Amino acid sequence: MENIYGIDVSVWQGNFNFRQAVSEGVKFSILRGAYNISKDTRFEEYYNNAKAVGLNVGVYQYSMAISAQAALEEAKFLEKNVLINKKFELPIYFDIEDNIHKNLSREQVSNIAKVWLNYLQDKGYFVGVYSSKYFLETYLNNEIKNNYSIWVAQWSEKCTYQGQYGMWQFGGETNLIRSNKVAGVVCDQNYMLVDYPSIILEKKMNGYGTSNNNGESNSNENSNSISIINYVVKSGDTLSEIAQNYGTTYQEIARLNGISNPNLIYPGQVLKIQVSNNNSNSGTVYYTVKSGDTLSEIAQNYGTTYQEIARLNGISNSNLIYPGQVLKIK
């Protein structure tokens, strides 16, 4: 997929204008949910405003944990005070980069990250790690870097990180690719290289599962006669036409995607659409590459060809796949 442009914001961005950000090309926003075990005071406002203009949303928690127990407390705080009863189309990230972590060993830092990641993953969240290129290379082991979604920060004209990653923060105060301001405010900026919204919805994670975070059944998503598919908006599409094609209403699509103005959709936007199983044409399958896998073996297991998988995922060299990489199979 082509690189999708987005931002990450926290209380430091103040009264941020998400609608203006969309007009400047922003497609997603990753919000700071918490600093350690303090909720970002702008989070609720930012979440509602970002959803209102149709942005895909993720969350990060800036960690100050220096022990596994402290990391677990951070994860529980985030779940209870930030994530509960909300839906996120992007990963939930563990932001580990503080100077206090540089006094720890690679094994200690990796164990801290693993505790946080495992706790929220077990709760049904699609999780990942954010840090600088240097910190990732120096303080995290391969188990973390290969098995979780990586968001790498490198303020440069290109990313030279050699491991797998799905999100690249290419600029902040220093930005060599674009202006360092979005909606008139200095802002961290990113490219998304993996179609996380499709994967998260397909896996029914981050609040899109068969039950909400209170354990109450969601009758629409749990129904045997209803399923949810993804639709990627094309140039010239209208919400009314999309709804008509899938036998629903534009109001229902707007509700499901948190869209307040049905005229504000854009090419490349991923919309969730409820359809009858009899009409569903999604059938999308994803596979996470494991150590030792080859594209040919994966293709054989799913009754397809390695050429087709390579085509779907924009892979030019079928030998260049890596553990943790998420492949679209069909």
C-alpha cells in the first residue's frame, strides 16, 4: 500500500483543529492516552474531535516504568481510564524512550515492554512499540522487534531502520520532508506503511470484537446474519452511493465510522460497513509471518500462489519476508 500520512498529538498541541488537519491531508491521528499513570488531559477531547472528522485513531502511552510490575500498572491504567468502551482503528503503542530506561539492560527493557504488550494483547488489543531508531536497535531484543508492530521515530528524509515496522515518524520540530506544522501547530508527523485499520477490524480487536470492554454482547457484530467489511473509498465516491451498493444507509455507515458530516470522506479512507452475510464479499484473510516461513509454503497452505500474495502486498522480492510481517492473503 502507499504510505498514508498522519500525525500524533498530545496535550502539548493545545486546542488542535482536526478538521483543518484533514484539509491538509491528514488521514489518521495517534493520541497520547497517558503519561505513565496520568491521563492526557486532552485525550477525550482529541478522541471525539478526531472521530468526528473521520480520522482513524490510535493511542500511545509514554512509559516511565522501570520494572515489570510498574509496566503492568501502566497497562492496567491505560485499559481502565483510556481504552475502555472506545474503538481504535490503529494499534495501541507502548512508548518507551525515556532517559531512565537507558540505565537498564536490553533484557530489562525488553521484559518491561513484553509485560505491557502481553497484558493488553490478552485483553483484545492490537499492540505495538514506539521508540527511536537508536533505542529500538540498542535496548529491545528481537522477540519484541519481530513479534509486535513497530513504530520507529527517525526524523530524516528516509527511514534506515533495518527491522520490520509499520509506522514511521519522519518529523517533529525537525522535519526534512514537510512543514513541521499541521493546522498551524508544530506536530509530530508519520507515514503508515501497513493497513492497520483493515487488519484490526478483520481480527475484531481494539473494541471491534464480539463484546465490548464491559463484556456486554454487541448484537450487531455478534449476529449470525450480519458481518462487517472494509471498503476503501475511491475518487468520486459518495456515502449515499456506497450505502446503496451495500444495501444499507449512509446514516448507518456514518454512525459506524463516527462521521459527523457525510460529505467529508476522502479517497483511501477505510470505511466499516455492516452487511448481510449473504451479501458479504470481503473474505479477507491475513497471515502473520513466522520464523522459517516462505511465501511458497504460505501460499500452498491457503490454496493460492506466492505470486498472488506478492502482488497483493506489493512485494517485489518473494524471498524478502520477515517474522511479524502481516500479509494479506486474499
